[in-house]
Amino acid sequence: MLKRSLSPDTTGVDSVKAPRHKEPIVLAAADGGGTDMSTGSPSEPMDESSLLGSPSLSRASSQSLDESDYDSYHSAKSISDIESEYTDDADDDDQEDVELDMSYQRVSIKIPPLRHDEGNQNNRTFVYGVEDMDGGFGDGLRDYILLVDAYPSVSRHDGVFKRICKQVFKVPENQPIHVTHGVHDKYVRATSNYRAKLSQIFKAVMKTYTFDTVSLPEKCKNNRKRQFKYMMDAMRFARKDYLSSGAILQSAALGDVIAKVFYHGRKGIQLSLKDSDDQVPRPVIAFAFLLGLITLKLVEPVDADMSSLPMATWPTLRTLHLYGARKDITCDEIIGIWKRFPSLKELELTSCIDLQSTRFVSEFCPSMKSLNIRMYVMGLKLTYTDDEENNNEVQGVTKLDIDTNDIPDEIVKDISSIIKQHHHTLEHLVWKTDTTHDTEYVGLFQYPRLRKLGLISSGWQIPRNAPLLEELMLTSRIISTQPQVLDMIPPHLNKLELKLEGPLQPVAKSSIERYLTRMSLQCQLKELVVRFNSEDDFTSIMDAIFRHGQLECLKISFTYAWDSDQMERFFHSLVKGCPRLSRLELKCSNAPSTYSITTLKGLAHLNMFAFSIYGSDGIDGFWDALRSFSQLRCLRIYPNAAIYKTNIAYLKEQRPDMKIINHPFDTTFEPSF
């Protein structure tokens, strides 16, 4: 049987053939034929770092490999028995080729030719066969290499290449596709050179390490025999110098190693490793970075010491989590991580011994402007993240979240030093600590940029020293223990959140009522969030809400159900007191009555409503009341039990202009602090 030949494109235009519905797709090279006039010779050296974003090798180390590294894909034996495992059965029906050729309806889409920036040629790197293709092909091939197969096939096998092209161009699996020689040659040139460079990098990395199989713990051999086998195979290739020739490119063996170690389930470039019994060799981690790893999570590693890795930076890694290190993580180790991974956007570490690294984050990783600190009796948990919402011009930490988790005073050390260093740049602060150790000076600092503040149990002085404060969150705990926090009303406050689920004495409730009343006179509150305990009486506080006539968003939650009669009375007063309300969100275990929904129609600007529909199946006229709620444009309801599906479908049919979001559970109150 003869293998199907690829039909050359004879249109004579620089184009890729766009598909029509249920018609064969024709993919053609930029030059319209089987040769690429814009690229150099096949053996011309290339730098694949621009393809992966992986670290570039020096000129000395990135010299051209043997021509066999490229030419191997031309040989008659370019498809090994192992590689053929990845291929579909060949379709050798020549008649089908003829039928496809007769059914083409070509639509030309111009492809920009390869262009060199004459003013900046030294700084511009092209990946031949990729950069000179249209943007869709280049981006698609990069996505395929990074997210699907780090070691793509260079086979000319028709079925293999067509399947890859369908993924690159996002063509439906059942859609006919026909590929010209030009596109195939460009793809093969790029992937074969990439494979050669990948092999070269892999060889260099593996030679850096020693791996003594004798001293490897028996537990490791038993738990990860497969991974152990894959890594030993890879090192065998490297140490026997197989990678210096094109022989490795004719086999999928190294591709097996990469795919099975790093691409479990084809979930993309994310690697989670459990190192509790020393079964993950350092070369695995090092090689993962070279492959363009984006996320790495290590569970119970021995330590966080990265000094054994090659002295290079890995610009592709964005997220690194180290959980439960068996040795305490030191400040020097954290700095070492920052030096090697300059593009990190999230670093999460447990088992830290001190807070010293918080002093150097702006120096070594200035993009990480958000710091989350959790203190436990057994140690610290530090999370550094890139806060993209903040202005990059601000030099320093802009968001700080500290939680001491009610640990003894002697465990909390030098907390105020963090505030002392960052108070002038902070824009968002969550202060959850009730210890008096070393924190009495926090209220004395000035916070000239602070706009968002959450106080859990202490820090009542901070609002006095934050002239630009716009959002404030207070809990029943700080109101009960430090009632003076209610004495100061920030003049620019536009959002207030009160978490009142905890116990409150009558005197505290009266203070909150007066606080809300004064606030209605001194500032223009736009958003109010109040969390109540269903077992307590908050009538006086709820009455104070109606005094905020400028409110645009109101969120109310109860720990359990909200008495239906109280809800109806509240909504009746709400319509009169807050006519500008455009967003109302409720969190309680019962649905509002039909009367409540009808009452809310008096809010002319209300376009978003969130609430529970639990029990609505027994409420007469409930769904009809929602259907006739003409000003509503968005409805978020929960739960999504089967009993409500018919009514929800009815509402969607009757109100196509309304966005209806049905969640399995409550999502009304997303964390805002």
C-alpha cells in the first residue's frame, strides 16, 4: 500500500486556505508551494528560546548540531516502531485524495512574509518555519508544544501530521483536512530543530548531576518505579552521548520520558510532586524549568535550597508552591528562589522560620507587591503574589494580609517591623491579630496611600491615620473589644462591611446604630455589606440602613434563615429609603416571598438581584413575579436542584433579556477582604 502523498498548492498566492462549513480545509505555506524561500538552509542553526520562552544558551553552547539532527526526518527510517505508537492507521485510499481535491473551495487569507527589522536585527530572533508563517500557525504551534506535547513528532506520516495540524489550527476532529508540502516542511523544520535543541539542553542539564542508584532509598524505588525508570532512561541517553546525533530524533523514547513525567493527563504545563520520601530527583525539577514549566508544586520537600540548580534563571516559571518542607525555610533560601525565578507571580512557602524575607521582597522581586502572612505554632506560611491591579510605579508592598491565628504572644515576633517598612506604600491592609506583643506601635504609623482596610480584632487607631481610606471592614470582635474604632468616620469612605456574626452586647448594637446614622450624614456610602446572626435581634441596626439614601449596592447575609415577615417589612422600608439601589444580594437559607419580590419592583434602578430559591416550589406566583420584574437584567440564584429546572427554563424562555445564573451553592458573598 502506498502512503498518501501531500498535494502541493497551485494557487500561486501567499495564502492559507480557510475552511468553509463541512468542506475540506487546505493549509498552504506562505510561498504557495513546497519550498520556503524566506528561510535559510535546513541546517542553519536556530534559537528555539523564542519559541518556548525558555532560557537561551550562550553562543558557545548553542552551536549548530550535526546536520543529521535536521536531516534525520528526511530518512526512510524516520518513523521508528516506538514512534508509530502515536500514529493513526494510514489512510492509503488514493481515491479519497482525488475526491478531496475535487471538493475544495479555496478562500485566500493573506499571510505576511518574513520581515527583518533592519534597525534591530541583532536583537531579533526568528524561529525558521514558524515566525514567517501567519500568526495563527505560529501561536498554535507554540501552544501545541507548550500545552500538549513538549517533544512533537517530526514524522511525515500523513495521519500524525494531520492530527497535529487539527490541534494547531483548532480544526474539528471530523472535518476533512488536506495539507500542502510547504506547510509540512515549515512545521518539520521548526519541530525537528526544536527537538534537537531540547535534546541538547537536556543533555547539558543531566550532565550537571550525579544520580547514585545504590543510595536511592528503597521507599523511592517501590513508590515511583515508573518515574525512576523514565529518569534512568533519560540519563542513559545523556551519558551515552546519544543526543549528539540524529538517532534520538528517530525515536519517541525521550518523548515518552517527557510526556509521562511532565504531562500527566495533558493538563498543561503544571507539575505537582510529592517529595516526602525523596523520590523526586533534582534533575526532574531542573529539566521541568527548561521545558517552559509555568507552575510547580512540591509537597513535603526536604528543603527549599535551590543552590544545587544550575546558575541560570528560568523565566517561564510563574507559580511555585513548597508545602511542608522538612527543614525550616530560611531567608537566604527564599532570596535564592527569587534570583533564579525572576518571572514568579506567586510564591507560597510553609515552614518558614522568620519574617526576614519580607524586608527584601521589593529589592529582589519588585513585581510581588502582595504579601500574605499566616502564623502558626509550628511556623510561618508566606505567600508572595504579583498584585496586577496596583500601579507598577509604586515601589514596595501595596497589599498586606496578616493573620496570627490567635497564637500565644511569645510566638508573634517583630510584626510591627513589617508595618514599619511598608506602611508608606500600603494600599490594602488586613490586620487580624489580637496580640499585644510588639504591635502597640502599629496605630502610630501614617498610611498615606491606604484605601482598603480590614480590622478583625485590633488596630482601631489605623483609620485615624489613613486620610484616603475608601473601604473598611469591621468585625463584631473589634467592635466589642475596642469600641473606639467607631469614633472615627473616614471622610472618603464609600464601602463599609460589618461582620456581626459573633456575639454582641446591647451597648455594642447601639454604638453600631449611631455609627451608621452619623455616617449617613458625613459621607456618601455607595456599598454596604452586613452579615447578621440569625439567632440575634438586629432591628435597630437594620433600621439605620434606610438612612443611606445614596446606597447603590446592598448585601445582607444571615447565618441561617431570615424571618419572612421581617424580610417583607425590611424591603418595604428599603424601597422608600434607598431609591438608588441597583444591586441587591441576599444570603439566607430561605427564598423571599412573592410579596417581597413584588415590593422590590418599586426600586426603579434595581437591575441585579441575588438570593436563594430554596423552598420556592411551594410559593404561589413566585416565578411569575420574577418574570414580570421588568427592570431586572441579571438574576443569580441557588441552589440548582433538579426540582427547580423546569421553572428556571420557563423564566429563561420568557425573559431572554435577563441573564440568569444558577449556582449549586451560594456564591453571593465573594471574599472582598
